[in-house]
Amino acid sequence: MANNFNYYSPTEVLFGKDVEQETGKQLKRLGASHVLLVYGGNSARRLGLLDKVRQSLDKEGIAVSELGGIVPNPRLDKVYEGIRIGKADTVDFLLAVGGGSVIDTAKAIAYGLAEQEHDVWELFQHTRTAKNAFP
């Protein structure tokens, strides 16, 4: 017999054939106008996924800055590079295209952009708790 529990997950998941072509429409609905596209590289590029996502964003008039080359067990220097690009290009949304390392890198960038007065590394040292995150 299972124990009772409540589970709340405000994450919207879109899944299915060609759903990546809706990326621009979905981000536009969320208010994005300039996206930092974070990705690993080889598989997303080789499969044509990056091109489809870029086309979808372009179709909706969403500007794109990019940070590629995220590797497994991502490096902090890529997080800092993403924060720098995000600030310099005044992006208003992050989009991770890839697996866990890409998503983790984008999340760290989101904390760094939302709380620019702090070093994002403090979160990993557990010397402070994040109070905000960039969309």
C-alpha cells in the first residue's frame, strides 16, 4: 500500500513529433525577446535540432545569443561566460537545448544573471542560498 502524498510541479512539458518547431511561439508567449541559447554541440547540431530551434525563434522575431560547447560535468568558466554574454547582450530568457549538463549550466547562469551582485560559486560552496533565478 502506498503512502498518501501531494506533488506539485509547475513545469510545463511539451513532448512529441516536431514539437521543437514550437519553441519560438512558446517563448514568445512567456515574454522572451532575446534568448541565450545554451547547448553542448555535436548531437544537437548533427541531428539538426539547433537549426530547427533557431528557425523557430527567428520566425517569432526573437533575437538569439549563443553559448555552445557545454561538456559533461560542466565547467564553471562556461557559467561565467554565459553570465557575461547574458549581461552584455541584455538577454531576457535562457534556453537550454541538450541534456543534464546543458540544463545544469543554464540553471547556474540563471542564478548568476538574477543575482549579479553575488558570485554564483557561493551557491555551490553553500555559503548562501539563491533568492531568485532568471527566466
